[in-house]
Amino acid sequence: MTAVFAALAYLLGMVSAGGAAGGMVVGTLVYAGLGAPGFAVLALFVVGGSLLTRLGYERKHRSGIAEARGGRRGAKNALANGGVAVACALLAATTPYGEGFAAAFVAALGAAFADTAESEVGQLAGGCPRLITTMQKVRPGTDGALSLAGTLAGVAAAGITAALGAVLGLSGDVVPVAAAAFLGTVADSLMGALAPRVGNELTNLSGTLAAALMAFFLAGGV
């Protein structure tokens, strides 16, 4: 199933060849840890994130703020956004803290989805976003920048992911997991503003890790 999904994602222009390979590894490990429910949450992020990237792509491209390669995500992106989720999925299946790690898994992917939503919707909405650390107006696409439209999109993406996780039995209450996912994007933005040179992949990793840790403890993982 993971190979078929990765192939379809490549054929539909969602990911590059490297992204398809990386995504297949991520998907296989997630399925091994949390089965079909975990894979469904991962698919929500991949499909939802790709649709948001394509939303108004030509307009974003003309402004010089669009994702490279026509919006196709590469292997680094798959690992940066899915690495923490993979670890949580495997830990959920192999430790006594399965409930906590399952909630952490959902929050990690919720943070990744919310971060994509904030970036893509915020850039498309235009206007003058503000840097999270100083509230100074900056150009769209600046690391660590926030906008009202992007923030609302992030809240929605975090909530949708948490709701799906709850429906599929991976996590309990929606609000704590959604809150952890959204706060993960805050950590991502802070990292981007304070250390813009570390790169997008590392900021994504830090955001998903922060979300996973918060959800784990909120779910009573220990």
C-alpha cells in the first residue's frame, strides 16, 4: 500500500522521485507501527499539504515565494516532517507508553500540516506578516513570520489532524493534541526567526518534536 501511495504521489506531482522514495520509507515504518490508522493520518498530511502548496502556485511563483520544483517535495522534506512521527509510531508499538506515543504521532503530523498551512495560506493571502520575536513587519516568506490568515489556517489544520486521530482511535481528546500541534508551529517559527540559517528542514524537525513532546505529556504518557 505504501509503495502504491508513493507512486501515485509522484505521478500526481506531489513529490519528486527522491520524495517518493523517502515517503515510502516513512509510510512503511508508520504502517508497521500504527497500521492503517497511522497511515491515514500520514496521508492527510501528504495530500493536504500538497493541495495547499498548489493553491495559487502561479501567483506565489511570480512573487518568488513558491516552493521549488513546482511544489514537489523532496526526500529531505519527507524525513524532516515525518522523522519524529516515524519514531513515535514505532515507540507506540514497542513500549508500554503506546497511548502517549500515538498521541505524540498525531501531534507531530498535525504540526507539520499546520506549518504547511500557515506558510502556504499566509503567503497567498499577502499583506505584511510580522516576525514572531519582534512583531516587526517583514516580507512574505520570511522565516519566523506570522500572519492572521496563516495562523487561522494552521489552527484549522492542527484541529483536523487531531480530530482524525481521535476518530481513528489514535488519540483521546482532540483539544490537547490540536493545541500541541499548533504550539509546535510556534516553536518552528521561533527557530526560524532566531536561527534562520539552520535551514527549513531543521526548523520543521524542531517543530514536530516540540509538538510530539507536548502531546506525549498531555496524554499522560508518563
